[in-house]
Amino acid sequence: MTLVVESTRSGKKASGPIPGGSRGSAAVADHADTSIIQTESPGLGYLNPRLVEKLRGQLRAQTAECVMETFGISVRTWMKMRDGMPVRRSVAERLLQRVGMDL
């Protein structure tokens, strides 16, 4: 699988395979300035695991009500992000805007 990494600070795109399996989470550690890692499907992306850890710290409980109150997303979407699965890119972008993280 080939993934495209989009840099959030420079706006430049670098393409190429990301090692570490289909989720690509092992390679994300090298891209500290990357918020969303895009998949081959333009509408899907992975949230950077470092960002997920920061978000996890803001969450007082992993219940449907708490996730919705805190982030404005469903608990199912949160579990996908937490587990390193792709989610709709638009949902990931809105989440980052809500919590005040730059894209």
C-alpha cells in the first residue's frame, strides 16, 4: 500500500510508501509536523498517533457521551482513531479545528 504524507506546516506533499504495515503508524513518529496521514483513498486519513495521545489526555472517559461532549465525534470514530484505523478526512480536520490544533 502506498500512502501520501501531507505536511501541515509547509503545505508540501511528499509521496511514497510508509514502512510499518498498512496503518503506517511506525513511520509517523518521524513526521512530527504531520497531523493527518492520507491514504490512497482521498477521502480517508489516519490521525497522527502523537496527536491521538494528546487528545486522549483531554478525554476524561471513553464513553459515547464524554467523547461527543469533548470532541464532537462519535465514540466509534474515536475508537477508529485510537486504534490507528482510517477515518473520513473531513471528520479528522473538523476534530483538529475543534480542539484548536493547527492543520
